[in-house]
Amino acid sequence: MKIKTENRSYDEVAALPSWVHKKPKKPSKLLAKVAHAGLKGELKQVHFTCEKVDMEKAGDGPWMILMNHCSFTDLAIAFEVLKGKPFSIVCTSDALVGKEGVVRSLGCIPTCKFVSDMTLISDMDYALNVNQASVLMYPEAGYSLDGTGTKIPERLGLLLKKLKHPVVMITSYGAFARDPLYNNLQKRDVKVSCQMKCLFTPEELANTKAKQINEVLNEAFTFDYFKWQQENQIEIKEPFRADGLNRILYQCPHCMAEGATEGKGIRLTCKACGATYELDELGRLKGVNVEPKFTHVPDWFAWEREELKKEILNGSYSLEVPCDIAILKNSKALYMVGTGTLRHDAKGFVLDGCEGKLHYEQAPNASYSVNADYFWYEIGDIVSIGTNECLYYCFPKDCDIVAKTRIAAEELYKLSKRKGSALNESC
């Protein structure tokens, strides 16, 4: 999938009006059928099946639907299992670019990833109660990088209590193995299925504390798809299965070099020290010329997080990379405005560019994560920051910093929250 782009000067884009908020439309039955027909071919290829658990408790809807986010296949799954039922999707605002009318007519509710949006709650309430449509939400917001669950919003339990509708969970199996984000949109021959389960009825929501609801949700969003692949003996024989693996395994555990790993074919190699691993058909790491430090991809990724925590705590974490800059300000186009430098450290993000005309700062406590994506709309890897009025998409030049930046943003947010709690306790 691609996105409409335009080359414009920063001054031109800065002068453009920002988004105008609109209430969600009632989903078009005709467009839903068209979308389902267009996506159905994807599911035929993967021999899709769906298991339903406790769905009799959910009634006929509308429902508040939560789904984990692994790949674009998730969208095809949603249109299949919800066929015949009106539903709105909470989508990222860039999905509207060049096709706002169609996307809104599908009932989609646009929002900016990892940006506070107070209108989103009222929009979901409107869709559920006025449009009488279920609402599908990917609470992780970002795709899973390493096949494990990512953090969900802390106030999600409170939100569900407020909306007072049955909560349905859709969990996919095989979608990550088929099309992991790091692998350059190269699809593997893997069967895909899902489980559709009613987690809470309105009565259960009313009688359950938000903290307990969050505990159930955190359990529902706890998974490890590399482990799932191994336990179910899912063989991935494609010769490109390690392409781009360096995007998540960016630090060598042997020489500690960063940005020197290269995932190509079925191997991951550190160009600094030569340490080479093979990603076998079951998704396990095997040392080719070294004793393996890790045999499980998520374990390596978790180690990188711990190493980054050390950098943050000792004050040595700092990022500074040249990047191409694009701005999303409305649904007309993604505006390519020039080049600049993205910086990130304990004080947060700083973006400077466009010959000194652009300067934007974002504090660590602005969001619990950051929008980080690979081969975004087939343009390149991105880190996106900004506000509901203006989003800045940074395309780093010749470096693998996306995963590390996302981890750093998450850890700096946690640290800012702990410092804030300590300050409140001392007052």
C-alpha cells in the first residue's frame, strides 16, 4: 500500500489549515461488502479459520472490539469475522490521505498514534450509541516488532467501563509469522486463524474494578509468536525469512556494536565482529560461527531493552540522526518538506530542519510510546512525533534507529512517571 505525497516548502505547509474534527459516519453496508470482497482473497491464501468462545454472552451488539496488531492481515480478519455487522475502526489519521471520503464512509474513526486525543472517546461513544455500530480498536496502536505483546493504555479499563458495551477480543494466530513488520512486506506461506472471545458483558464491567479489567486485558495481550511458531511446529521455509531482522536485533551481543548487524536471506551477521546467526525454519536462532548468546528472537530484543535502560540511567543515552522530513496536516497529501536532524535524549525529542524554519520539541511524558514503523507506505522506516494538529514523520538516513528509539521513548516515559510519582509523594 502507498500514500499520496507532495513536495512542498515548509512555509507552504505551515500555512495550511489543520484537520477539522468530524463525527464518525454510520458505516456503509455497500462499502463494507466491497472491502470484505477485496480482502477475502488474502484469507483464502492462508486457509483462515475462526474459533468463537463465549460469544453468546456478547449478544447481537454493538460491541467494543479489541484486537492485537501484527500485520495488515488483521484488517482482512476483521472484515471476515464481523461480516454483516456494522462496525467502525479506530484508525491512524494517515489512512485518510487521498481517500478521506471513502474511509469515513466505512465508519472509520481517525486518530493520531500515541498522541493524546480527547475527542476519540466521544467519537467511540457516538459510533456505539448513535450509529449503533460496534467499534474495533487496536489498543497497542503500533504493530508488534518482535512478535510479543506491546503495552496497552493504562486507562483502557476505565474507558471500557465508561462505554458500557460488551467487550470482545479478537486474537490472531499466524499473522505475525506470515508478515512480520521487519521483513519488508514479504509474505510467508503460513496458515492464519483467530479466536473471537467475549471478555466482559456490560454487567460484568459494572461490577469489576478498572484495575481488575486491566489485569484481564494485559493477560489477553500477552503472547509470543516466535514461541507459538515453535510450539506448533510452523515451518517457514522462505529464503528471505531473516531479511531486515537487523531492524529489531540492532545490537550485537558479542561485540556490543550497534547498527552493524545485517539481516539477509536466512542469516543475521554483525559486520563489526563477524558474528553470524541463522534463523532456522522454526524461528530459532542458531550460531553459525559463534556460541549463540540468544536462541530466541524476543529474548535478544528484551536484552537490548535492558542495555538501553542502563544507558538512560547512567545518562549516556543520546540519539542524533539526519533524516528526511514529511508533515501530515490534513487528508490531502503527505507533504515532503525537506531534511533535518532528529535528536532524542532524557529531555525528549527535538526535531530541527527545513533550513532552520522547523523546530519542534516533545517531552518524555507526552506519550507512553512513539509511532515507529518499518517500510512505512513503502517509503522507508519512520519515527513520527507531533500533535493532533501536525505530525512530523522522520525518515532516518542509512541507520537502524527505529526500534531503539521506540524502546527509549517507552523507558523514558516510565522514568518520567516514576519521577512524577516521587515528586507528588514528597509534596
